[in-house]
Amino acid sequence: MTRRVALLRGVNLGKRQVKSAELAAAFTAMGFDNVKTLLASGNVLFDAETAERGAIEAALGQTFGFPIAVVLRTQDELRALIALDPFSGRTEDADTKLYVTLLAEPDARSLPMPCALAGDFEVVKLTEREVCILAFRLPSGRFGAGMEQIWKHFGKKRLWTSRNWNTIIKAAS
């Protein structure tokens, strides 16, 4: 069995609410083992020999009544990302957040580099399926508002979701 991580896109925003217990029950009903949710932002850890994104998305849509896109990784893939040390040992502080945008397909390197907006955000590492981003606190208090240009690049034709680096670390352990 392989430990896998499902990262759901756009849940628990507005009316797209998915309770952790219901999400875990949905994955268990799909036949996955050792199901555990992580935080309340649509992260599910589970054991399975194989996992097919389309089948998971279809089952979740039927269960919750709205489409839910899913990006899949294995825990080993997340551990390999962590081992790359994409943030060069940097940790979050009051003025800096670390984010990863994860793509379902290997298209991250299509992002034109360098990709940054001074004082707003900086892409510090690209893999085939991840974009690692430093986001800086703006005078408004928001972090990395300009990161939207990254998401516009990938747009609606590509499946992606973003997570805080701490979430990636928790999902990998």
C-alpha cells in the first residue's frame, strides 16, 4: 500500500463547505484505507495501491453536490519535495509566508522565470509539478497578492491548488 495525499481545490470557501468527518467518510466509502483528514482545508491522507483522480472527483461531486477538483501526491513525493529544500532553509516569520502551488500535471516549468514582484512575492523554485513561492506581507496586511499572476498563468485549463509549506510538511509526515 502507498500512503497518498489528496489536496482538494477550492473547498471550505463560501458555500463550498466540506466537513472533515464527511470527507473522511467519503474516502472510506471509495474503498481507501487508513483515511485521515488534515486541517480543514481539504487535505486527505489515505492508503491505496492506486488512486485515480477522475474517479475520486466524480465520487466527491456526487457526495457533496458540487464539483471538487483534486491534486494527488504520494507522501514519498512530498518528502522528496521537502528534501529539495526549495526555500533554502528559510522559515516563515511575521512578514514572510511560504507557499507551494501544486499542479496535477507536469507543467510548472511553463511559468516564465524569473517570476517575482518586489516586496510582494518571489518564485524561488520550480519542479515539474510544483511552484515554491515566498510571499511577503504587504502594507495592507495581506501576503503576496501578486501571486494571482501565477494562478492566472495556469488558469482554468490546468488543475492546480496551493498550500502553505507547513501543510506540505504535515502531510508528508
